[in-house]
Amino acid sequence: MYRNYEPYAGKGLPAVAANGGYIGQAELGGVFYRNVAPGHYHVTVETFGVDVNQSADLDLTAGQTAYVKIVSNPEWVSYGLDTQIERPTFYAWHIANDIAQATVANLDFYGGN
């Protein structure tokens, strides 16, 4: 799992889950990994707003590496007249390995198992 540093993004640490079980937090500008058994995984991220394409489905084989990018849209849910309040909407997207590896090389590693 990784999350690019986005200067406009919310600074929160949304929880990431696989098949409904907590696996970590999406730190801004960071990456973490989890070793999992082969199988199907539905990856979701904690979010305030509800949109389409917010989760990733992975079918993993033994020894396979897959990348999920956590992205946000901080303006999807916003309101307020005098003071603008924004609640970020987060997305978990499966990204091709060759694209993700180039990005992950420039991020801070913060955990794995």
C-alpha cells in the first residue's frame, strides 16, 4: 500500500482493510506492505465521502506482489458558508507493478510483515 505526498490532501491517517480486517494506515508520502496468503482480497480505505471505484480487488498467487495506491479527493465532501470544511474521500486503486515500483522507490517505508 502506498500514498503519494499530495500537498492538497488531508493529513489524516485513514485505516486500510483487506477483506474487512485492518492491515494498516495510509500515511501521506509513505508505503507499507503485508505478506498475505494466496487468495482473493478486497481492499478498502476508511473514508468520509462515498463515491464509485473506492476499493481494489486482488487475486493473488504465491509469491506475487501487488500494489494498491491510496488517493484522496479532499473536496468531494465540503460545506460551510463562513468557514469551508472539507472531509476527504479516499480511494484504494490497484496499480500496475511497473508504474507503482517507480513511485514507491521515492516514498518513506513505514512498516511491513
